Amino acid sequence: MVRVPFRAAADRVRHRLSRLARPASRPRATAPEAPRAAAEGGPRAPRTPVPGDLAAAPTPRPWLRALGMLAVVVLGAWLGLLAVGSIRTPVGPMDTNMTLRPSLTGGSKINVAPLGALELDSHIAPLRLDVDVDRLDPERSQALVDQPERFSGLQDEVTRDVAAGTGELAVRSCVAVISGATALGLVVYRRPRRALAAGGLALTLLAASGVSAYATWNPKSVLEPKFSGLLSSAPSLVGDARSIVTEFDIYQQELARLVTNVTKLYDATSTLPVYQPDPGTIRALHVSDIHLNPAAWHIIASLVEQYEIDVIIDSGDTMDHGSAAENGFLDPIRDLGAPYVWVRGNHDSTVTQDYLKKFRNVRVLDDGKAVNVGGLRIAGTGDASFTPDRTAPVGGKAAAQLEGARLASALRDQERAGTPVDIAVAHDPNTARETDGTVPLVLSGHLHRRINEQLKLGTRLKVEGSTGGGGLRAVQNEKPEKVHASVLYLDRSTRRLQAWDEITLGGLGLTTAEVSRHLPEENLKKDSPVSPTPSPSSASSSPSATRSPGRATPSP
């Protein structure tokens, strides 16, 4: 009884050796009696080839197996990097997220939301280093401002932070690629040895990539970055990298001022006092002249939430040059939480206009077009001139007035058709003034200062200041430009202006945040308050009716 299984095992060994000795092209056959004899417990006869019993089974080619293994390794390593191959680490005053990504060209990419990105030809390897700058830490930034002497060691501190971050990232990436390749190898091959081989090969490829990156490392790549998004205009705004290196003393002073200003601006927007308007009113937010300042979207979103805005009306100059490269700046409009009505300013191009038309929550007005949005009927027209270089427009005031006459004609047509317009919008006040007598309220911008004027034929003209505080150029000004926006309260049945709140932030570098309630003269005569807040004593048409957060500092 003991010899039977022993003899069967010996037969199997001899059979496998005979298969190895045979040419790969010869067919393999088995005798049908062997399984039956083994099942009956009798001795198992050796297998003998029977020509024609089974079709020949081709031997897999080695290079196909190698390609399959390589595909498993690369895919598993990539999945591992996606899952756990990133770290969060501080770099100087910034919080960053570092990640390694497969790439054909290598290099490094630094994403600075919402301004854009810059790419560096830092190395040549099948791996790219992605660094996402999440935010500027207020405490670490303020520490630099309070102790300027720390700037002298900032470069060394950043170097240490980057070295520590990349070291931790390397360890995390090794674990990620080994785990990912091993796990996928186990799923595909279902054999531990193959899975471990896949993990080992992944580690080898990662090490080879690291050696290639180290051997081709180019520290001078920071002097020749490639900008994208809003950062594409960075060289013209802050000077090229070479001038920063040669004039580092000036640069560190500007950096300290920039850190202080941006931090204080964001602090100010989070402390705006909240008014509770009458639920029976329509609330419209009037903004203008953002001029590529990304902080404006944070301000607008905060106002939309705090004041429960029904519609946002933008009277133009959202951009600075109107180029296609700037279009990505407009993307946050999708998430502001309210419909967005927009007219073209003299810094906005038709390229900008066409891009905004694709947004679902945006209504672009031009040539007197009217739309119903947020309970209001609004009509408007784009600016008659396009002057991104700040040159005098061709036609000047006369062209703006002619455009206003066309808008007024369109408003009269709307009234004759039985669909009168509640609010007209034009960027240039010279255009807006031509609508006097055809609409109760007309909004504009362009001047970067507020004007509230009752025109001769009864139309109220409201000119808004710059919601972008003059734009990105404001960081270079010695005296910051204030940030302006207004909340308009309109009666839901008559759709006439009942009151408005003027929101004023102190601008870059200042923490003042004021909100003043104003009533039209006719409402003051009737002595009929619009909403329970503020008290009637604080409702005034003068700028003195203001409220500020307790920690706000007076403007200089």
C-alpha cells in the first residue's frame, strides 16, 4: 500500500522530465486510462504521448511575460502613489502638499491656487514632483513680519524644510510603490513569489528614477520658470527671477509687505458685520473693477453667504488684459452661490465674454440684451472701447455716449413691449448717464470710486468702486486702494430700490471693515424703515452711518 503512491509520484517526475526533453512544438497527450486507474487505487501507468489526441499548447514568449510584469509594476506603483504617495509639510510660512507623479519629461510643478502654476526643468526622470501651496499660515507669516531679522535665515529655513519634506516623501513613495505593485501582482498572478518580484522591481525602478533625478538635477531651473494661469503675468508684476536674486534685500522687504497685506485682507473679510434684511426684499450685490485680484472671489462669496444675495451684478473690468491666459481666473464664479450678471469693461475682451457665456450661472449682457434673473429684469451693454494697455480709448466720451444712446433705445423698446427693465448696467458712467428717464436704476463702475446721483429725469446712477482694490497692482502702491461692494435692497413687488449697504474694506494692509446703511431721499421723507436693522437713527445717506468690527484699526 505504501509503494503505490510512491510509484505514482516517481512516474509524475519522470513524465515532467520527459516533457522538458521534448521539443516545444511536439503535441502533448495523456492516456485516458491513467486517471481511471488512479481513481480505482491501482498503480498509475506512465503517460505516453498519443499523436493527435490534443492540440499542441504553445509556450508563452518570455518578452510577453516581461512586458506583462512591467505593466503590472507600473500600474501598481502609480496606484500606490495616488493612494498614499503624498505628504503635507510646511515650507517656510506656507503649508504645502508634495506628491510624486509618473511623467515622461520629469521636472517640478508648483501650483499656487488660485493664481496658477509654475513649472521648473529641475531634473530628467520618469517622475515629476508636484508641490501644491495650500495656504499661507497667518501665525508663521506674522512671525516673519514681527521679526524681520528672520528673513536673513529664511532661505536656509526653506532649504531645510524642502530637504526634510523630500526625504519623507521619498520614504513614503518607496512604501507606496512597493505596496501598490505587490498588491496588484498578487491580484493578477495569485502567486506570492510573482507578487514579491513585482514589488522588488517597482523599488528598483523608483531607485533608478531617483538616481537619474539626482544626476540631472538643475538648481538653476528656478531662474527660468514657465508660468501658467494668472502667474503668466508674474514677471511683469514682480520682476524676473534674476533681479530677485541680485536684489534680495528689496525683495524680502516686498515679501514682508505682501505677506502682511494679504493676511490682513483675509482677516478683514471674515469679520464683516451681518445685517438681516427684510425677507420681503430682493438682495442684489453690485461689484465692479476686480482687475484680476483673486481675493475678490473670497470677499464676494462671503458677502453672498452673509447677506443671502439673490443675484450678483458685475459692471465690468473683471480682467486686466483680456487675454485667454487669464480666463482661468474666472472659474470661481461657478461656485459663488448666486446667479452672476456681467457686462464687458474696457479691460475685458470678447475672448473673456465668450468664456463667461459657457458658465451656467452667468448671464452676459451686451447690445441692450435683457434677462430675468433673481426676481429682476436687467439689461446692459459692454464697453465701447477695449484698452487693456490703459491708453485713451478711440472716440473717448463720445463713443461711450453713443453706446449709451443705443442702450437707452433698447430700454424703450423693452418698455413698449410690456417688459420694462428694472436695472440697467454699463461699465462707463458716460454710457450709463444716457439712460436717464428710461430705467429706475442704472449701475456702472470704471472710476474706482463711488458715486450716487439722482439724474435729471429721475434715474438713479450708482457707480461702484473697485471690488478688487485696484487689482494685483495694488500690492505695489504705497497707499492701498480700498475694496468696495454694495448690497442693494429692492422691493419684491415694485422692484424699486429701498435701501443699500455700502461695504468698504480698508484695502491691502489695513484691517478696517465698515458697512453703512443708506436710504433714498424719497424713503427718508416717508420715514418708512426698510428692515429691522440697523436702527432708524443709523440709517442715513451720509458716510457717517458706519459700523466696524471691534478690532478694526482706523485708516491712516
